[in-house]
Amino acid sequence: MTKVFLAITMSLVSGASVAATLPKPKLSIAQARAIALRKAPGKVTKAEYEKEDGLWRYSFDIRQGKMNHEVGVNANTGAIVESTVEPLGKAD
């Protein structure tokens, strides 16, 4: 069974979660995942909803053979904002 981890990046204020203040994306994670997999077919090994460089996005690590393809998808527009490929590390 494939496991996909959705880690929501958030701030902690005085030990309390501020998840309620996270902006609601226009795209669902399923829609963003489909966009990412069109860009880089393979097995999604990690998924995150995060704010990076002032932009809310979904980030997917996609295993392609002996390579890891990281694809970032803008959570509001669906635009690809990152596409990088690296060899898998020894721990992968």
C-alpha cells in the first residue's frame, strides 16, 4: 500500500497550533498531485503543503527509478514552480 505523507508547515505560537490560520488553497492536494505526476511520472514518496519564498505550494517527491524528482505546484494556480532531479541517496 502506498503511503503519502502530507506535512503541513505551520508556525507554533506558545505551543498552540495555528493550523486554522493556514490559507485555504484553490487546488486540492489530489489536483496538485495529478499536475505533478504529469510533469514527472513515478511514485509519490512525500507530499507537503508549505510556504516557500512567500508562495503557498504543494511539494512532491516523486521516485523515478534511481532518481528523485521534486515538483512544486502553486497551490492557487497549478503552475509548476519547481522541478529538480537528484539521484537517490543511500538511505532512500
